[in-house]
Amino acid sequence: MNQKKITACLFGAGEMATIHATNLISDPRVDLRYVVDPSSERAHALAAATGAQVVGPDAAFADPDIRAYLIASPPRTHADYLERAAATQAYVFCEKPIDHDIGRILDCMARLKGREDRVQLGFNRRFDFQFARLKDTIRAGHIGKVEQVLIISRDPEAPDVEGFIHSSGLLKETAIHDFDLVRWLLDDEPAEVFVMGDALINPEYLTVGQIDTTTTALRMRGGTHVTILNSLRASFGYDQRIEVLGSLGQATVGNVPESLVVLSTADGIWGEKPLWNYPQRYAQAYRSEIASFVHSVATGAAVTPNAFDGLRASQIAEAALLSMSSRLPVPCDNPL
Amino acid sequence: MNQKKITACLFGAGEMATIHATNLISDPRVDLRYVVDPSSERAHALAAATGAQVVGPDAAFADPDIRAYLIASPPRTHADYLERAAATQAYVFCEKPIDHDIGRILDCMARLKGREDRVQLGFNRRFDFQFARLKDTIRAGHIGKVEQVLIISRDPEAPDVEGFIHSSGLLKETAIHDFDLVRWLLDDEPAEVFVMGDALINPEYLTVGQIDTTTTALRMRGGTHVTILNSLRASFGYDQRIEVLGSLGQATVGNVPESLVVLSTADGIWGEKPLWNYPQRYAQAYRSEIASFVHSVATGAAVTPNAFDGLRASQIAEAALLSMSSRLPVPCDNPL
Amino acid sequence: MNQKKITACLFGAGEMATIHATNLISDPRVDLRYVVDPSSERAHALAAATGAQVVGPDAAFADPDIRAYLIASPPRTHADYLERAAATQAYVFCEKPIDHDIGRILDCMARLKGREDRVQLGFNRRFDFQFARLKDTIRAGHIGKVEQVLIISRDPEAPDVEGFIHSSGLLKETAIHDFDLVRWLLDDEPAEVFVMGDALINPEYLTVGQIDTTTTALRMRGGTHVTILNSLRASFGYDQRIEVLGSLGQATVGNVPESLVVLSTADGIWGEKPLWNYPQRYAQAYRSEIASFVHSVATGAAVTPNAFDGLRASQIAEAALLSMSSRLPVPCDNPL
Amino acid sequence: MNQKKITACLFGAGEMATIHATNLISDPRVDLRYVVDPSSERAHALAAATGAQVVGPDAAFADPDIRAYLIASPPRTHADYLERAAATQAYVFCEKPIDHDIGRILDCMARLKGREDRVQLGFNRRFDFQFARLKDTIRAGHIGKVEQVLIISRDPEAPDVEGFIHSSGLLKETAIHDFDLVRWLLDDEPAEVFVMGDALINPEYLTVGQIDTTTTALRMRGGTHVTILNSLRASFGYDQRIEVLGSLGQATVGNVPESLVVLSTADGIWGEKPLWNYPQRYAQAYRSEIASFVHSVATGAAVTPNAFDGLRASQIAEAALLSMSSRLPVPCDNPL
């Protein structure tokens, strides 16, 4: 039986890697053979929990049985692993972004030319059933022609300054999800982007070149206006909402509360906060994106979202960054 | 101009009387001539605020100009005033109940025989536009044949024991509104009633023959099940809700919040409490019932709800009381 | 490894049995060895889907490896299987009710005397995390002393008359869940019950001795009032709500919508219906009750809810039935 | 008595003038003496309904009894009337905008120098009790330091192209309300504005120099990000919402539905649309702004919002217009 299983290798042993590992091993089609992580402790912990072995990258890429590489290591390592994985016959699942540097991403794309449909990007929100139902509603024509879109995407807790130094930042690591969502939801591309970005939560972020609050306006090629509100801190929890106005009406998805218990007292009417952060809010989406990836590997089908989607989202993020620093609107089509 | 106005006389100078007086004087068709109340201080205060004179009952009934008597004095005085007013040609607006004693009500009805359509009872909730919209929804057939009704009707603050001694009690003073609502909403009569009544909020109420919590089940002649939940204390405010299940669906009206402000913090998602008590929740209904009464006086039209409605609600309350004390279901059609 | 697994046997191959089978096989601690069902076709279909074998009851009870019997066959077969299972050393999971006949249940209880804590009853709603959170809220004292409880529990689709002939009826098969919920939620027992029951949806049900709509009032020993509204048809879907009023406030759980998409058009503001029926609404509860059962088997712990809970819920249902037919309130403590 | 009343004169007899007239005459302190409108028919209709006389502007300004001029005529007439009224001792209530042309407004301001506090601008939304409660919540510190604001302000029905020719446009006539709201809500001034404006609803608007959809990003002097979404058509009704995110949480005000009736059927859960347009949604705000104005006249107090507020909102609108046409962000402080 086992030789028919999809033998998989996972890069990374942190939070995202653990989420993917859990979903992988609960799929009876998958045999998670390797965990690769520079921290031996972390790697062995995850390997022990999942029945995998700890190996180094060279051993991992040398095993001809591997049919699926999953890259959930820090962003700066993605492009290298992606290129090495692309040199094999295996499918690849790669967390976003492909790289912080758009030039490096383009190099990478050149190397995996012709194989983009075998590289799935970790834009999990496309797999959230709430957002999928929203897209169905739009496609079914219930709101007519789309005119104005609002995405609110805020984290519950801002990192401390030290923890933020090596991040590629709010636009390239967080808002990139929203840039992908917009493309997917509207089947359209941004033509121009304008971004206001500031360190309103913690001005010290500026000392490490980071900001915490962005307001982004996009004009799509088809004319639709899109606004994205990002922040690193909504004190009440992960704030993830979408509103779409069209010629015939509006469709929205609000936050998912922890439970439906409502408490009414002399102090007011109290409802539960949204699910606290991404592991809770997008648990189903993480399961579904891995299931979709495994299905592609098993059947030889094209993945979605693929490497091109990863490039496009990073190109928009790059234009957004340029807009923020120049304080001017920037075209998205050819941002470099 | 003034001789064409509707000259009115108000009995009572307490909270309900003040609400009615305010609505009367804001109607340009009405001249509020007299306020009658045994407390001279209270009577003069209300008279001063409304431009009326203070007189005694005899003078009030002797004035042939009076075209509208409004009775908002304590319940034990209603029947006397009602009979005296009914001996004139004037219209009468009478707060509920007509009397605590069903025999006294029947005597009263005998005396005003043939004039029942000129005596409006103070069942203000029929005039609430939310409930009226609910009734429209039912009548329009949107929920089909009605099967199961739920009325929740709870006060925000229970009186102290002393303040409760002279009350005709929860069933005859509070639930009577719900008995009327049921008849109006369903255009049907209760056939049988079963009531559980207890002093759960304050067991000392039992020492003055009162209870504070009732659960009432009614079977209507047409078969519909009705449940009424009454309590003297919902700590979060006046709890006034209706749900109606029919063969095609359900229609509901929930509580009206003080404002639509929603506050989301680390402690949860917080909304405003319902409007605190009847003066706030039913402000529009009080205005509308007086406007409807004035319209009847001005045009000679029949009032609604009328004296028969007052009798019927009291008969149901009487049956409810008998059910509570006997701990048995009691027929409503001929409760005596 | 396998000899350490919990070898299990499932009676029934219908809808509930399939739900339990699916949850059983997804638990790595369980080896589902047998499926037992008089319909060979159905039994083989479920066995094929779960890797089990089809056997008859005698073989099933003769296998000394079986550590867990799960009874999800039609209600009339429960008591027999339960007694035979209780004669082994295995744990038993039994769908409600134990039997339609309260005498039969008492016989059954006598036979499994001393082993009640190894017999779990299928009152899944105790495991719903929404209701559990509600109970936590009550226990934490947030609403003070409980005074008035409302349970609304309505199915989305009424069966046709033929499909209803062999049912033990709305009170014994559906409301029994609510009777258990009340006991669990309040840690209290009903003292008295009054039920109005009618065939309002389909009067033909009366020809097979069935009704479709009940309104139930319970007074608990501790004084709390409980109302349960049951119906076989809420056209908009499975209507499962709880409201609890206490001295300090109210706690509620509403319906769980299919998604959070809200569509606003010229026709109004439109939200999704509740999850359609029990397999959707209580999917998590079904998983959790089986996980709890498996945990008890694995650790030798007492199950909950247990056989006594099954007896109590059936005793309340019996009293409710007597109240409905006699049209009188009936004590719950010693209903026979 | 009458000589102590506030004798008032109203310019305009259209929809807004009628709303103000109705509120004026229901205030017992006010004697509405004149209605001025070039359409004799319209003027006489409103005068008849309110007990006023129809006169021309010269007579209106010549009457030394007039203590309050209210200007609710078309925008192009505001500045002239305002200057003439300012030459008297009377208070002035002027609908927004003071003029379409910022130069004309500055001339006007020069003429009424020193009297700005006697000129109230018709920014009615400041008087909406929902928004006032929102501001109280912010001021009370419940959400901490404000970081990100969202205002959604959409009309229910777009005008036809002809009806739009003489309008000063979406930014100067509609969004101007939102520019004022932002200043009032945050007690802060915009430093920079960026606007995307397009004719997405009806491309023919471009032929008369108009657009129908704007997305506006403002950076306040204090750093706060503000987004304003405007549209001439939300098919489900007047869409008027505010969200404010701060360091400790978020406060929002949603739409006010026509009623609280909720209908649940096989088609879904259906709620009422928002109140249809400004006369319905802001009925209370229109009453309160006139009451506030009358109070200022009666007591000699300064009005609010005043002429400076009118100037500032128009300056922001002018900057917004420049941003829209130049497709660049524009500073707000010194937009000319």
C-alpha cells in the first residue's frame, strides 16, 4: 500500500509548518517522510509528533520517492528551496511570499518555467468556505456588476520591535493575502495602487523600517474600486471582513465569533469576540488548501493558486511599497 | 377656532397620565381643559405644564363642553370614572384594566351598553409600528398558517414589596397587555389557559399575595399554541419580543436597542441594552394610540381597541389567575 | 499495535449509524470490527466504507475482543441489544431512547444494575460546544440564579404519515433531547410537566396516533420555569435555540447559519438559513460524544450521560405524554 | 406673546426647505413669517402649509423683525443670501455648501467676518444621536487612541444625467457631509487627501463632468487614517455607516433598518432594508439641528457647526476634487 502513498517532505517546523503537518498526516493518501529545519530540537519535536524523520535539505532533495515538497520555513529560504524542488519531478507547496525581493522571484519564475502549475502558493483564504460562498454569490450575479470592494484584514496582536526586524513587513507578508484575495474574488487585476502606511500603533517600528497600519486604494483594470484596511492590532481579535458593492446590491462576510453565546446584563449586550487569530479563523481553509494540493499531486492536475499568482501578489505588494514610500499612486501592471 | 377644538379632561397626574397629557397637548386639535387628581400638588404640577386647570371630578363631569375623558388614574378608580364618563356624550380613553374585579367590569359593561365603541382601552402595544409590521407580515401570508407563538414581556425592575401591595398583580396589570396582543395579532380567542406563577425574584412577594414570574400556555380556538413568558425583572432592560411560527416560516420582532453603537474590545463585542422601560420603548405607540383616539373623537368613528377588548383581556387574566392558583388548565371562553 | 486498539461493534447501518461509524474510524484508537444490520445491503455498504465485517448479532456478542458496542439501530431494538451487551464486559453506547416503553426500560436498568456508568446514552447536544459554553456562562454566575428557561427545538421537515407510524413520537424521540438538556443545563430535575400537543402541521397524523407540535411547561424542583417549544417543521431549517434568564441577566444561544454571507438588495437584507438538520448542526457534537465515549473505554472512566440519564429523560417524556393525553399537569418525580 | 417669538424667514421651498419648515413650525418659539422661492407655486404651497407669507428676497431682508434667516434654496444662491442676511443682525442657518466655488466662499467669509458664530451650516449628521453616541464612546476613551476610520456614505438612487448637470457633484454636495463628520468626530483636520473617482454606475455622467463613485483616503494631522466610500447608488437603500478603530478596540454605527421584523422562510432569513434616504434616516438629526439653531437664536449663543466649518469642509472637498482630477494626493491645509 505505502508505495502508492504520496511521500512528502516538509521544510520548516514552526507554527505554519505544524499546521500543514497536522493536516498532511490526517490525510490517508499522504506519507510525511521528512521534516527539515535548522533547529534540531524543533525538527525532532515535529517529526516525533508526525511519525516523520529529520533530515537535512540535501538528503531531502536526493530522495527520488518524494512527490510533494512543502515549504513552510522562513520567507528568506523559500526561493532556494523552491528552485531545488522545482528541479525534481515533485509538486511543491510554498508559503507566501516566494521571496521578499521581486527580482529574486522573477529569477525563480524563470527557473521553474513551464512548471508553474505544479507549484501551489499558500494563499489559504481562497479556500475559506465563507469567502468561497461570497465569490459564488458574486458570480451568480446577485449583486450585479461589482463597483466597490472593502477588505478589512487586521491581526490581533502586534509583534514587539525585535520580532519585527527580519519581517518583510506588513505589505509583503500580511497584505499580500489581500492582494491575492482581490485578484481571485474579482477575476481582475489592479491597475494602480495608492497606499498610506504609518506606525500608529508603535512609532518605534520606524526604527527598524516597519509600519503597522496601512490604508490601500486600488483601481482595478475593470474600473472597480478596492480599499484594503490593514493593521497589526485589532484589540478584539483577528478582524477579517469583506464587503462587495455591486449594481444590484451588496454581499458581505463578517467575522466568525468564538461562539454564539450572547450575554445580556445590566452592563449591556455582550457577544463573543472573533476567532482569535489565523490558526483558529482559517483552520478549515488550511485543511482545504492541503487537501486541494494533495488532490493535484494524486491526479496530476494543475494546482491553484499557482506560482504566477505568487508572483502577481508580490508585484502588487512591491508597487504598494513604492506607493507608500513615494506617497504617490503607482501603476501595478509593470511595477518595476 | 377654540370652540371647534376637542375639549378634554384627564384623570390622573402620575406617570401614565403625564405621558398622555404630553401627547394630547402636542395635538393641535385638542384643548386639554382639566386635570383631576386627589393629590393637589401633582395635579397642579401637571396642569401648569400643560395649560390645564385643576378641578374635582364633579366639576369635570358637569362641563358639557368636554368631548373626551381620559382615565389614567389608579386602576381601582377606573370603573367609577368610566361609568360617569359613559353617562355623558363624550368619548372615553381608559387605561387597562377596567377593574381588578371581573364582576365589576361586567357591571360596568352593562352600564355602557351600546357605547362600547366610544370607549378606547389603553392597549398601547397594538399601536407599536414594529408589532403592526409583524401583523402585516402575518396577514400578507408570508409565514402561512400560524402554529406557534411566543411572547416575551419582562419589566426591567421589580417593585419593592410595599409598592406591590395594592397592585392587581402581574397577570392582571402586565400580562393583560400580552393577552390583548395575542387576540389582536391572531384575530382569534384563547380557548384554554395554563399558568405557572411563582415568586422567584423575591419570595417575600408571597406575603402580599403576589408573584413575579409567570409562564403561560394558551391554546387558541383555531388551535394555535401561544406561550407568554412574563417576569418583573430582566436585568438588562425591558424585554419585549414576539415570535410567530407558521407553516411557511417565522416572523419575529426583537428588542429595540438604545443605539446601534457596537463596541469591540478585548472584553468582547458589546451592544447597547434595549430601551429601558415602557415610556422609552413604547413612546411612539403612546403617541399613536392618542392620535387614533383623537381621530375617533374628531370624526365620530368607532375606537379600537374598545371596551369589549378590555373585558376580554380581563376575562383571560381572570382565567389565568384561576389556573395559577388551582394549578390546572382553565377554559377561557366562560371563565366565571 | 492493533491488539491495543479498541475493537468495536456497531448495530445499525442507517443515518445515525453511519454518522457514528465515520467518527469511530477517524479515531486512531478504534478498530471498527463489525457492522450488524438486518438489511444485508445496507450493512455491507457501511462495512465496505469503514473496513468492517458484516456479522449477525450472535457472532457480534460472542467475540470476546469487543470492548465497545454501539447501538444505533431502530429504537425498538435498543433494549435487547443493550441487555445482551451489558452481559459482556464491554462499554456500550446506546442511542436514545432506551425503549418506547418505560416498563421495559426499568427491566433493562435492573439487568445492568451496577454497570450504568459504562452505558453512554446518545444525548449528543450535551457535547455541542455552543451549549457547553452556555452552561459555562451559567455556572460562572454571569446571569445569577436561573429563573426562566426557553428551549426551541424544531425539525426542518415533517415526515409523511406512513413514515411516522412506527415512531415513538415527538415527545419520546425528539423532545427527549430537550428533557435531557434541561436536566444537564440546570443540574436540576423537573417536578411537574404540562404539555399541549396537537397535529397543527398535518391533522392526518392523528390517524396514526401522532402529533407534530408541542408546547411544554416544566417547573423544576428548584423552582425554575422551563418552556420547550417543539415542532416537526420550521420551514427555514433546524431551529435549535436556548435562552436562560437569571437574576443578573440572560444568556442565549441562537441558530448556526450555513455561512456568514449577507446579501443586501432591493428586496431586503438576506442572511443564510440555519444549518439544515441534525447531521449538519450537530456534526461537532456527534464527533465529541464518540470521542468522549472512546476516552471512557480507553481509560475505564465512567461515561456521561449514562443509563440513568436515559431512564430519567424517558420518565419525563412519559409524564409529558400523560399530561398531553390527560390535558392536565403531571408530576415528574414518580410518573408511573 | 408673538412679539417675543423668533420671527423667521425661509429661502427655498423644495425638499430640504420643507423639512426645515416642518421642524420650525413645530417649535413653539418660532414664527415662520416668510417663504421665499422663485417658483410662486411652490412657495405658496409651502407657505399655505406653514402659515407663512410669500415674499421676494428684498422684502424678506427689509423686515427688521426677522431674527433668523434659513437658506435652503439651491446651492448657487447660498452665498448671495448669506451675505445679505449677514448684513442684518439676524442669525443665519445655511445649507451646505456655502458655494461651489471656494473663492466665492472666501469672499463670503470676509464679509461675515466676526459673525461666523451666528451662521450655522446644515451639517445635520453631527446631530444624529447614533453618531453623537459614537463620538461619546470615543471621547470616553473606550477605544483608546484612534488609528483608522471608515465612513461609508451611499445614496439609494442615482439621479438621471439631466438631473445631475447643475449639481456641484458627489464630492462637493455629498462627500462634504463626510468631510465635516471626520473633522467633528476626530477633533482633527485632514492633512492630505487622495481620491479615486469614477463613473461606474453610469458612464454617461462623464459627459456632464460628473462621477458617481469615489474612494477617498485621508491622513489626518494627528496621523489617523480615514477612508470614505461614497456612491450614488446602494440598491438596498441609504448606506450610512461609521467604523472607528483605536488602540483599545473598535466602535461602529451600522444602518438603521425600517423595522426589526425578521422573516425566516425556505428562502433564507430576511431583514428589513435601511431607512430609505436622508429624510427618513436623519429625521431626528434635522429636528435637532433646527432646535439647536433656534436655541442659539433664543439665547444669543454661538452656533455649531458654524461658517468656518462650512469653509473647511469645502476646502477639503476642493482638495479632494483636485486629487481626483490630478490622480495625485493633495495637501488639505492650503489647498489653493
